Amino acid sequence: MAENAPSTPKRGETGEALKYHRIVAKIGTNVLTAGTASLNHDVMSELVGQVARLSARGAEVIVVTSGAIAAGRHRLGMAKDRKDVPFRQVLAAIGQTDLMEAYQDLFAKHDITIAQALLTKQDLSDRQGYLNARNTLISLLELRVVPIVNENDVVGVDEIEESKIGDNDNLSALVANLVDADLLALLTDTGGLYTTDPRRDSSGELIPTVEKIDDRIEALAGANTDGVGVGGMETKIQAARLALGGGTDVVIAPGKEPETLVHAAEGKDVGTFFPSTADRIESRKRWILTGLSIKGNIVVDAGAAKVLRNDNRSLLAAGIKDVEGSFERGDAVAIVDPAGDRIACGITDYSSNDILRIRGVRSDKIESVLGHHYGDEVVHRDNLALL
């Protein structure tokens, strides 16, 4: 791994310094079940033991876990999983108890208290809810409690599908941004990003480091797919991009190999490493960056896109080409370049209707066009978070 960790090393009982202090560990279904139809307690015990050893060395670990649906399916004795969303929520409701009981028993052997935290998109898209979730998780860490986080699948029924985050890979990235994590470890059964899916093509080679997520990396992720879990390699790359934007390093690593999480926390080479080059951003911008509350898009021209990317400037009306969606002043919006790629998120000072009237207009002409004036910037740089 690269030697650019943002955290200050902490010393624990062993006297050894860890490279990363605050870690979010996402454990996928295929890891927890070891490829079977039920939770594998031996695998879970090994992973819990690693968290316990890291905690003893001064680290703070949040576990984002999958596995509730698989546990529910096993409890009901169902070999095949129905795909309809309401029934998957039923399985999650049943399996969540078994999943948490397993974690409770395993962590208790290490005298570690755990806390369950169920989150939804709605919890994090609201600014107050975001801060409440952040304060709760950080308070738990300060008490040396290990939070066990999952999406609240039970309330994410199909009628309100838009309230679901959709997979625990992206949830783990949101949590990493939420708590200012130093490292996001996505523990998977494939063990990293390969040139081809290693389960289908034995000639596939592990990519040890990804300096930048570009079209090539996204294409490779599409070829590396998971089996049982909701999140494949594509969602892991999405999660990596989100966490990297908030200043968190990311590793996709083999969850079933011994000491993987410990080695990742020490900065050793495991899986595929994604070093973050972003500076730490304040909580408000981090919330904007999650993109959960986006109400619409502002399409900018190539010149404005370049200025935003390179010069840390505000978005002015003169560089706006179009608006997609309907939103009001004060809403969160995405800013996209002419190719449709999202380059930033921000809080707009003008509504979508106003922007349609002033797009391409110089700032000193805004009041004459609208009859009112909320400032020269459509999105001020203080309310802008680059992706």
C-alpha cells in the first residue's frame, strides 16, 4: 500500500503502531456464508477475532455487514431465494436476529460490546439525520463499542424503493464518509480487482494498486461479478469512488484469508489498494458528496467544468448550459459536464426555473433578468464538493 495514510498512528497494548486508526470493514454475504446457504461461524469467528485484535491495539472499527437475508433463508429452510423485494424484506427481518446473535456471542468472547445500527437512505439524505447518525456512531466508538451497521431492509419495501441505498458496499462508503474513516476495507470472496473474473478465467491477474478509477477500471469491474450478494465488483468500485472523494483510502481484500483486516490496517499489501488523493473535507461538504439528497442536475460547459475541477472556483450562471429535474433554492444538486459525467455536488442558490432563465448570463445581469438577486454564484465554492 502507499504510504500516505491520513491518520496519526495509535499505539495499543502490543506497542505496535497501526497505519490506520478508524476503519470501516464491510463484510459481504459470500464471505460470511463461505459460499454456502447459511452463516459460517468459523469465518465469522476469525473476522471478529481480527476486529478484537485491532481494538486491543487502539483502532476503532465499524463493521458494515451483509448476511441477514441469507440467515433468514436458512432459518426458513429455503434453498432458493425469491427475488421479489417484499419477501427479501421478510427474510431480512427473520435473519437479522440470527445475524446479530452470532455477532453478539462472538464479540462477547473478547469482552467487546457491540451495538446494532440500521440505516436508510432517508436517514442520511436529511442533514439533521446525517448528523444524528454521525454523532451516534462516533459516540459508540468513543465508548469502545463496535457498531454493527446494516441497511434497514425491513422498511425498504417496493413502494418506497427510492429510500433504499441498495447495497452494503455503497452503505459502507457512506459510513466511512460519515465518521471520517481512515480506511474502508471491502472484504470479498474474490479478494480484489482482477484483469478478468478469476472464477471464470484462471489467467486473470490481481491488480495490486489503482491510482485512479477511470473507464478501464470500471470496465474491469463489470467483468468481475459476485454470486449470492447484491453488490458485485461494480458496486465496490462505486463505493471506492465515493469513499476516496471524502479522503478515505480503500482496499478490496480477501475476506476469508487469515489476518486480512489486520494486515490492511497495518498498511501491508492485501488485495487491491486505492489510495485517496483528496484532502479531508468538512462535514457539510461530505454530506453533499454522498449525493443521497440530489434533486436535479446542472449541466455545465467544458470551460466551467475545467474551472471547477482545477481552480476550486464557484459555479457561475455564464458556464451553465442546461438543467435536468426540478429543484428549489437551497436544494442539493449534481453538476455534470457536457458528456453527462458528474463532477461535483453542491447546494444551489437558485431554483431550476431561475437557472433556466439565467444560464449563459453574466453574473452582473442576473438581477435584470430575474428581478431578484441571491448572489453572483449559482453554487458557491463553500457549498461545493468535487467528486
